[in-house]
Amino acid sequence: MLTLAQTLPLQPKTAVQSGSGFTAIQPGSYFVEFHSEPAGPSCDREHVAFIKQANAAGIAMNTRNSFKRLFNGVSIDLPNTQSLEQVASLPVVKRTWPMQMRSRSVAIPSSNVAPNLMFAHQHTGVEKAHTELGLDGTGIKVGVIDTGVDYMHKDLGGCWKTPGCPFQYGSDFVGNSYDSASTPNPRPGPDPRDTCDGHGTHVTGIIAAHGTKVRGVAPGVTLGAYRIFGCPGNGTGQAADDVILKAMEAAHADGMDVINMSFGGGSGWSEDPLAVAASRLVRDGIVMVASTGNAGANGLYTSGSPGLGVGVINVASFENWMITSLSIDVVGTKNNMSIVHSSPGNNKFRFVFESPTEVVAPADELGAIDGCAPYAEHHTGKILLVKRGNCTFIDKAAYAQMAGAVGVMVYNFESELMSPTSAGPNVTIPLVVIKSDDAQAILSELNYGQVTISATNRTISTSNPAGGQISHFSSWGPDPELYLSPAVGAPGGNIFSTFPLALGGYTSLSGTSMASPYVAGMAALILQARSKKIGVDEVRRLILESARPVIDANSTALLSPLRQGSGLANIWDSIAALATIDPPQLSLNYTDSRAQDRSEANFVASAGLDEGEQPMAARLGASAFDKPLSQGPNEETRVLTLYNRSPSNYLTCTMTNLAASSVSSYMANGSFTAVPRTWPEGNGTAAAPHDTQPQAFIDSPSLPIRVAPGGSQRIQVRIIAPSGLSLSDKWLYSGYLRFNLLWDDQVGTAQSLHVPYMGYLGDYTKLDVLSSPSEGLPFISIKGSADALADGSHVAIDGAHRLSVHYRLEHPTRVLKMQLVDEANATLGYLPYGYIEYLGRNYQSSSARYSNSTINGTLYHDTDLTKPFATAPGTYRVRIDALRPLRSPSDPDGFQTWVSPKFILDTVSLTKNSTADKLEVNDSVNYGEV
């Protein structure tokens, strides 16, 4: 996860921002996209023309990779980043993109050993599909783009590309030492064996393990392993987009039927280059499955790419029904107990104490019990019990180690196990997480006297109170263009699977990284069951529509599809389905019909944008939105097509509307909230007023609907948005259309399918992007100070003095502009990092998160930020323009604007490094680490 500050190169027309700040960019590296579509007749000519034109222009560059299958262009390194403008101006070049760096969707260690993947199989129909239908994925090729795989693991075959071996495809694209930030030049090994990380081995086991301890969802598939990440400890653990794209093209060339990508990040937009490539794989008939992300604690708009690509199945995580773990035996003065614990935060240092070891719960030198400061006393040879929060696990372990401790137990806020990494360069003691109620029992025993623990290899299992519920870490939708995300959910919390032999062979991990391969395995079973005589769209419909939505634990309604998608996937129902519905999800836009003509879906045609500027759906030939047939002030009508797959029996259809929670990122007083507000609120039994929940019905005079064998029928559905909720609260309302299906065969076969819907209550195109000034942002300060600059302040710019511009994005924006203006409000130029496209919102909490840019005396004439010039002394203001949702960048009224108080630059003295300031993201709490 990105933390604190990231440095960007000089920006091209597209830059990106992740929720916790600007996505990491590989400095000086870019994608260069050519005009024609990939895999077309002009590709080769354009690649040749690019080299000729670049040489003729005298551009010094290094070509890293060439792409023709999923992306028509090249990746390059520019020693002089100011040459980017020359590259962008070449006739063959359509667009340039910065080279993003991705992290795999960080797996959260949770338990240690025991086959608790099987508990998940019992609840998703997988076990029944194995035993009653004999399905195992035989004949289906599944590609895993990840950290590689320990193919020598006996549960994965113990072989590589030998006759009869599951692994017949794949390559190492990077080597052990690779990290796109610190060691950016890949040095591929002979094969993609994973001996140092484990993420890809765990993911592959969920799909295809066939041992006595672990049995995957589709243990008979043929596998391709494509390694894109190096070993942990070599840097940030990131991979550059061109390496990932190279692996995607290789999987495409190898003819994979299904591809799993348990990683994410990027811009969180469907226009992201990897999302585009994933969409093209779907278009070419490959089932694409990706994790939606582990940023659920940060609220709405946290789904990442490439999962947002058109047709990609991006997967949310549900909790497993059992927790199985190595145990800790606790001996107190009055009571003894055995408790479970997470896997250690660093696999190199396991939590094993053969002899009884004393436990203490001391306060640090600040008087706190969270272990975020040094300890005044030594605790040599003891295990420290500390509370989760306020600093990273690495900090907690480091301070405990400094005090002489031999281990750390961190107790969570809730009765759940999670343990982000505690792997730091100087940390050599183990750290685990225990449940809050277990910690309270230990603290109670400490009131009576000494407490000791022993920890060996003994395992215990306990039921998971959250089993079958959405995982707390699973990311929220929608995407920035108001499309529904995630697509579906699967078990991802506390999943036991294979791990590299060098790291113990087995472990349990939690994350959407674990949920994604579960669905990839399900796709393989469907393809096998249908003898591959089925299209990728049909596979997606079967998985989504047969899923089962769950109740919202914080409401009296179903959980919003913005959190669970279509619900918890069930492969038995998917395979047994005798009908499908198109489309499988409905994105309803927003209720203010007067705003519709301002939406991006309409300005694409009117503004004359080329293909590269259009929304992703338009690029791939799909409509930008599901168009309503008719629409009142608070309602929309959609047409769905019901397909009867029974060759001999008529189908009768009725429909029930199931209201789901409405959610908002804003409290009733208008303040932003990281944890979405829900309606209906609370766990009460009183029914919510009828007009505060959406309604839906089949808009047809002839009910029930009848569909002939093998036929189809168009169904017109009218959906009425809540009228009793306040527009100022900015609600995203939602629900599920449950289609009740009955066939006229002898047994009266009955099935139900669910289609989720979602819309915005009000005018989405008027939604603010920047936080309200009443919340203290944006503001300008002297760099290093938290105090806002007063109106009319005199300042100097030199090597030791800068100004910082602080701002916060509460909604993703397609364009952010930061410019210096004079006293007449005339624009003078862009600030460093002052023109950025396709940004995600800042992740926020009560501790406030925001981004910074710097006023350092250098401005830029162009949006590519390659034409710098010096700022003269004078009186200025900063103007920030953030494009509102679905508005056209060519529409000046489409921007939300903030203008700062004036300030007076008395002197401006540039230094050599004036243009090298970092674009920072202030993030006082890193949810991936604390």
C-alpha cells in the first residue's frame, strides 16, 4: 500500500491517483499508444513508423517492450523527460501514459494450518459439484498472473511442463531481484517458481490444489503461471504496468480460457491501460477475473483496476465459516485457556514458544497501550500484549524489540483475525494478531498475577461469527462513472491453501486476492460442464445471476450491491441454471433527468472526441449507460432479456423487488464519512418507510410472463427511486430484482435469479469533488507548516522556502488543474503536478487525509508539464479546478473551482532542484499496516 509520499515524473496528459494518494509511477517511463486498434493490419506499420519518426526527431529513448495484441504501442524510458512533448507530438502517436506500478492485492495472513478451504466449499456448491457432478475443470486452461507458483508443492503436482503435469504454460517475466521502484530492470529466471513470496502459490492452490490438505475449486485444470512480482524485501513489492501487460499478452497467446489477476490499484478507472487490456481479453473470449481490492475501510469508490475493465468479473470477499489456527496456550492465576492467532506478520519469524513465556501489557513512555512509542522500562524475554491502531505493525514490533521483548501479540478491535505485514529491515521478533475478546481475558488474568503462554504446532478450530458475511476489508464501488462494482463475491476471509515449501507449505490468508481465484475456479467448472460451448458473457451471467445476496449487518435491508455485487457466488446454482438474463446488473445513473444531457455518455458525440478520449464502454462498442425507455422525475424503465435454456419446457416468470441499503459518503450535516452511512439504519425490526426504499415491478399488462422452450422474452422493468430520502444527503440507492422462474416439467422445476441495480439520488453531475472549505481544505501554507497562509501574506521562494497547496478529493475526478493566477484572475501557468487526469479520491477518515502540491517558483505552459518557466515576483492566487462526475473537460461550467487567498511573492530564487519537489499524500493512518 502506498504511504505518505510518492514522487512522480514530469506528467503527460494522463496521471493517476489511488485512494491513499497518487499511484506510484516509474519515473521517466511511459506507455506510448499508436492510433490503430491492436491486432490490426496497421500495427506493424505504426511500430516501424514510430522508430523512424523518433530517430528523425533526435529523441533519445530506450524501448522497453512492444505490444500488438492487447495494446498497440510501446513502453519506453526517456533519459530526458522533457522529450515527452516531442514523443507526444509524433504523427504516429495517439497518446502517452505514465508507467504505473502495481502491488498485488495484499494478502492478509489470518490462520496457519488445517483444510478450512473445505468449509467454504460446503457453502458455495463447490463440494456438491465435485461429488455429484464429477466436475474438476479438466480440459480448461487457467492462467494465473501473480508472484509465480511453487510448482514443486505436491498438492500442485510437483512438476513443471512435463507430460501429465498441471503446469503446461507460463514464464518468469521478472526474476527474484525485480522491483519496479528499486530494481526496475527485470532479469527473468528460467521458470516462474515462487519460493520467496507465496501469494501466487496460495492463489493457485485455491484454484487447482489436489491434495489431502487442500483441494481447490477446479483441481483438474491445466495451468499457466505468469510471474510479474519479485521477492519481498527487494523494495516496495511492485510491478510496472508494461511487465503485467507483457504477461497478459503471453496468457492470451497461450490460449487461456480463464485468467486470474489478484492484484489491483492504478487509477480506479475503466480507462486505465490495464483495464483496457483486460477488456480486450474479454472481447477475445477469455473469462477475466480480478480482485476488487482490500480498501473497504476507506469507503466508496475504492474498487481498483484492472477489475473495472468492461466484462471483467471483479470479486468481493466473504468470510469463511471456520477459523483454524495454530494455538496459544495461556496459563493465568485463575484460569487457563487456548486461543487462536493469526499467521506471523513476517514468515521468517514464526510465533513458536516451546517453554512458558511471560506476557505483559505495559504502557509506553507516552502512557499509551498501543505500542507506538519507546518503552521506558525493559521487558527482556517477555511477550508484549498491545492494542491495534495509531501506528504500523512494524513500529509496534520495533519498539517491543528495542525493549527486549521476544514477541508481540496485537489485539484487534473486533473478534476477527487479520495481520498485515510486520516485515521490516530491523525487526527480528514475531508478531501476531489475536481476537479482542481473547485479549480481554488475558488482561483480566493479568489483574490477578503472572500470565504465561506457550505456542507450538498444535491447531484448534473455532467458528467464525462473521462467516458468510462480507469481509471488512473488501472494497466498495461504484466506479467513478457510476457503474456498479464489484460484480460478485466469494470466500476470501480465512482461506487455507498452499504456500511455498520453503515457507511452510500451507497457510491461511485473507483478501480479495483469495476470493478472485475462487471465482476463476468456478468459471472453469462452468466451462467444463458446458463443454466450452458457451461464451464469456454467458459464463459471467451464470456466476452473477445465481449468486445469493446477503443481509446488511448494519441495516434491516440487504447489503448494497456496491459492497457485495450480486452476492455470494454458488457454483451449483450456476451450473443448474436453466435461464439467464441480460444484462446481469443495472446501473441507473441519477434521478435528475434534466442533467442527463450533460453526462459524458452524450458529450462524447457532441464534443467530437476521438476513441482514446471516450469512456471505456464506448471504446469497446458498448453503450456508455443502460438507456432508459422512459423516465419520470424519480423512475427509470429498463428492458432485460430472459433466455429459457430448457429445450422442451415452457418457463413462467414473475419478479420480486428486494430493496438493499442506500449508502452515502456524507452525514446528515454534510460532512464526509469514510465509513458509508446506510439507510435503513441500525438493527431494529421496525420497517423503513415505504418511500425511503426503492421499488421495482414488471411494467407489462400481461403477467406472468411465459417463455417458449429455447426462446427469449424481453421484460420491461420500472424502477422507482426513493422519494423520502433527502437529496442533500447524496444517497446511492440500490436493490435486487429477483426473478422467480418455474418450468412446466413433471417435477415443476423452480429457480430464482438476481439482478442488482443501483442509482444516484439527485444530480450526479453536480457532486462536489473537492472537500468543503468549511472542513479546512483546500489551503496554502509555508512548506513544513500546518498553518494556513493569511490573505495578503508576503513570502519568498528560494532553495529553503516553498509553499504547499493542500487539497482533498472526496470523489474521483477525470481532470484536476492547479494553476497560478494573477490579480486579474488571468491564468499564468500550471503548478508542478498541476494537470492530472483520471484521479481516484483520497482515502479519508476522522484523522484527515489530503494531498499536496508545491509552489516552488516553476510554472508550466503546457498540460504535459514539459515547458517550464520561472515565476516573477508579484501578487498571486492558486486556482484549483476539479471536473465534476460525468462532465466534459471542454465545458468550463463542468468544473468545481476553488481560489485561494492572495499572497505576495517578494522574491523568487530558483535552484537546480526547483522542479523536483515531491507530490505528497498526507496519510496519518495507513489501514494496510495498522
